[in-house]
Amino acid sequence: MNNLQTTRLSLRMSREEFARRIGIYTDYIADLEVSNRKLPAVWSEAVARGFGLSPEQFADPAFKGVAAAAAALPPPPPFACPVAVRFALQALIAYIVGVNRTLELSEDQYADAVVGLNVFVAESADDPGDDEAQFNRLLKGLQITALTVVQSCEIVPQSGFEERMAAMLPPLARLIEACSRQKISDPETK
């Protein structure tokens, strides 16, 4: 139902290498390959960006993978550290709706949000050098992603959430930036 494993194996990539190219944490790739669930469009966009494919090509059920020798891969997109993004989103959502409601969210919801945020962040990489603009894009992406997750789950935010969210966004974005600069490998693979 999805082409993740076909694509990864055709490129002779480890799950860690594959995950790094699409902006997600490694252990989630294994879950997706095993479950073979239909992927949202944001995953097709992430894989397409990471491997120089079109989203339609990757989503095609007849897709048989990428000929690694025949196609030079584009450089990996400059994604934010997916582990830091995942936990920053969880913290931000907890400030919006409370810890108990946050714990009700599934790992699929968090992973889809991480990939979506990283696609959003990677789109600003076309204009490197403007650190302030990239930081503001990360702030905006965190805000939009957290609110989208909350809204999609039909969770009503706690009163005064706007102020709490505004106070939390900059430190969480700095955490993501710091982890991303370190280029720390996914700890699940160590």
C-alpha cells in the first residue's frame, strides 16, 4: 500500500539513511514498512523531495523503486532534527490542551506532523543565509503544525492558550535549531 520499503531497498539504504533524507526518526520507518499503511500526501512530498521524484511517481502503486546507479540523488534536504521536532510538538501541544489530552495522540499523528513540519521547513532552504527568516519560518511552522494537530483531533484548547503558546514557541524553536546544528544521529540506531 506504500512504497517506502521498495524505495529504500532499491537505493540500498539503511533505515537511518532513508529517514534522514525524508526528515523522520528511524524507528518510525520500520513501523511504516511493516504496517504498509496508506500514507498521507505529506509523506509523498517528503520522499519526492528527498529522492528527486515527483509525489505522483512515488504514490503510484506500480512504482518499483529508484535505480540508484542510473539516477544521481539530490543533496539531502536541510531538515530540522526530527526527534527534537517530535518532542517540541508534544510539549507545545501539552501547553495548548494539557498533558492528559496530549497523551491521547497517536505516534502516527506525531510522525505525520514531524514530516509535514520538515517539508515546510525544507521549502525555506531555497533561500539559505537569512537565519532570521528561517527561524521565523520554523516558529510559524511549529505554531501551524501544533494547532493543526489539535484541530484535527477536535480537542478544545484551554483558555489562554495563545499566550502560553507564544511564550513556548521561541525556546522550542531554539531547541530544534540546536539539535539540528549538531546533526546528531537518531539515537534509536545506536
